[in-house]
Amino acid sequence: EVVPAVSGELNVNIIGYSVHNGTAGDEVTVAMKAYALIYVKPAAAVNAGPVKYGGLNAGDNRFGSVTTAADGTTLMGWCIAPTTGANQLTLVAVI
């Protein structure tokens, strides 16, 4: 779900900009700062939003793991779809 940033929002929390106007519930296209989308399997549930690298997934080392990013210094990208538990495949927009 895309929500507008508030005035003065930190750049690290803004994934991009809608290329057209939309209202609540509309599908919108977002021009993102990210250069790639990658699949990851986090070791625990992750909310949509900023994430940092968490090493390789312990059960399936073909995938990296991510955890919630604490600040802009560790930001790897943004989790696009939240997970509800460990080892669930999700997408991260990498910056």
C-alpha cells in the first residue's frame, strides 16, 4: 500500500514518487529510486518498509535475509510486501 510522505519526511523513508494522481484504494505506478527488485527470505517477520541485510537465509542459502532497518546508515532497500513469519519469500527494492 502506497501512502504519501509527510512534509519533512526523511529521504530514507521515501521509495519514490507516483507518476500520476491517485486516491485511496487506487492502483498507482511509482517511479522508484531502487535499481533492482530481488527475492529474499527473512529469518523473521518483516514489515513493508526500510530493511537492512541480514546475511544468508539459514535454511535456504540461495536467498539473502533482511531485517528491519534501524536508520539510513544500514539501509539496503525497502521490503515491498510484508511477511508474517520466517522464511517467507518476499521482494526487496534494492538501492
